[in-house]
Amino acid sequence: MSWPLPTTPEITSPVSGVGGGDQATHHHSSHPHDPRKDVMSTGSPGQHAERGSDSQPHVPVLLDRVLELLEPVAGGAGAVLVDATVGLGGHTEALLSRHPELQMIAIDRDPAALAHSERRLAAHRDRVRLVHGVYDTLPQVLSAAGVERVDGVLFDLGVSSMQLDDDERGFAYSRDTALDMRMDPTRGRSAADVVNDYSAADLARVLREYGEERFARRIADAIVRERRSTPVTSSARLAELVRQAVPAATRRTGGNPAKRTFQALRIEVNDELGVLERALPAAVTALRVGGRLVVLAYQSLEDRIVKRTFAAGAAVTAPAGLPVVPEHAQPQLRLLTRGAEQASEAEIAANPRAASVRLRAAERIRDAA
Ligand SMILES: C[S@@+](CC[C@H](N)C(=O)[O-])C[C@H]1O[C@@H](n2cnc3c(N)ncnc32)[C@H](O)[C@@H]1O
């Protein structure tokens, strides 16, 4: 069987006979070559650090822990993992290097990320299938690949360093860029569309719910006043409007006051919470019994969804006090992490992006009744 990398980042060839996989563990020590060293040693250029942009080396977050959690499911014959957010390909590359039999389905909604990963993963081209799409289409992606169940699914949520660093993409509030923020610039409305077209009430709701912004209504009103004369199309103009709209005392504390507004717009533009709410249950359904789900979240709204989904899956659904819990009410998940795990201080010092990460992992222990 071969999975040639598609020349365009779309599903190109149906794959059959993949899936399942045994649970044999595959110990890192059995490989003389440790791929983690390649990916993590990003300190000096010229080593194997993959560059997410010209200025920032790309370091996958919590790589060692992700590899450890997926170790028991990635090494078996016929093992298939899904990387739902392949991004710059860091986690996927490390997994493929470490497990010579492993096959991966790697999804991203950003065509630029897929193009980057296609180059980075060229050495493993026959074991990875790159798919352009939103990860809540996982069931369709798997059925197009002829895969019924998988051994693991990894989500590394949010934006990549490449997206953040590229001024054309408009994610930055600290530099003056066009207000876009679409992870897939080929479709959907941009942040400028949201800012210039939404009613003040809708804008305020987005800022309050997705930015947890206390001054949502004041900021929304300021935007609406401004756009009557001039559409708001640049990140610097928006950041300045936010700065002027919030009370002077709050400008002096808590970092850039535009941060929450930009987070809210990004979530709205990409429907980030909606797709995650749909994707996590779909990922659990796709796991074989014994399969593992690992999620890295970078902001509390996303982590709350992960926590809630995991807790629901790990709970007994029968009323308390039954002498015997019926099979259909038994939990489908076993939590592999206690609470959320964070990056070490050393990792945060080497890679500031790791500062906000919250990792949760679970194992599927039962099929749905
Ligand atoms: C933090 S980066 C992943 C980095 C990756 N783990 C690595 O090691 O290079 C997140 C990636 O997920 C993608 N992404 C975010 N939300 C997505 C969604 N709903 N569907 C598909 N891809 C998504 C983004 O485009 C971005 O490339």
C-alpha cells in the first residue's frame, strides 16, 4: 500500500485495508536514532530545527510528552494516527521518524501549512496523507481514506507560528497588518468583514463571549462610530480604537488591551469553539478501544471544552447508587492526565509559545453501547 503525498493538498487516492493496529508498545530505546533530538535542538541554526518562518525556529510544543502518550498506540503493525492540526509538521514528523510502521492522516485548514508540511515530511511521503480541511470533517476524511477506526488522534489547537508571523495573515495585534485572521484564506469571512459588517450588539457579544472582554460594549460602539466614516481594515487602527475605548486605568495594566479583542475576532472568524465542540466527540468515535486522544489547548475557552468532553466521556452516566452500573452507562474514556499538564519552565524559556499550553489526554476503554 502506498500513500503518496498529493501534489495539491487534497485527498487524491482512496486507501483501503488500513486501521486497527495492535497495542504493542514500541520503546524509544529500540531506535538508535532519536528523532526528538532533531526536532528539539532548535537553539542554533544549522541543526535540524524546522523553521516556521524566516525569523522564528519552529519547535513543537510538549513534544516529548506527546510522543510518550502516543507511544503505546503508534508502534503496532498497521497503526494509524490522525494529526488533526498538522501545522508545520513538527509532531507528525517526530511520530513518523520514531515509528517506522506508522501511517498518519494529517489535516490542516491552512493550505500554506500543508505546503510547508509536504516539504518537511517528504522523506515519509508513503506513510502520510495530507488533507486540506477543517478537523470537524474527520468522519468524512476517514471514510474517504477507507479507514474505519484509528489508534490515536492529536489536536494541537490554535494558530501556528508561521500564521502569527506572516503579516499578510493579519493575526498580530502588535504589528500593523491587514485584518484577515482566516486560517484558511481561501474561504469564509475575514476579521475586517466581521468588524465592518456586524451590528454593535453582535460585535459586543463576540468580544464578551470569545474575548472575555469587560468593556465589550464600549469597544463595539467605538468600532461602529469609526466605521461610519472609515472602514476599519488595519490591525493597528483596531488596536488603537480598543486602547482609546477602555478606561485609562486599565490601559496601564495587563498587557496590550487589544489582546482580548483580537482573540475574540480570531475565534469568531474561524468558528474555533464550534468546530472543536463537534470534532472532539467525532475523534472519540473514531478511536478503537485502546486508542488515545491527546489535545493541546492554548486558551481557557478551548481547554474548557476539552475538559468538559473528557469528563463526560469518563463519567458513569447511570444514576448514582445503582448496585450494578449497566454496560451502556459505563464510561467510554479513561483519563491519562490528572487535570491539565503544562510545559516546564525550561521549555517555556526555550519556546515562549508553550507558556499557555494545557495538555489533556484520554484512552478509549469501551465502545458506545
Ligand atoms: C499550533 S499549530 C500546529 C503545529 C503542529 N503541531 C506542529 O508541530 O507543527 C495549529 C495548526 O492547526 C490548524 N488548525 C487550527 N484549527 C483547525 C481546524 N479547525 N481544522 C484544521 N486545522 C486547524 C492551523 O491552521 C495551524 O496550522
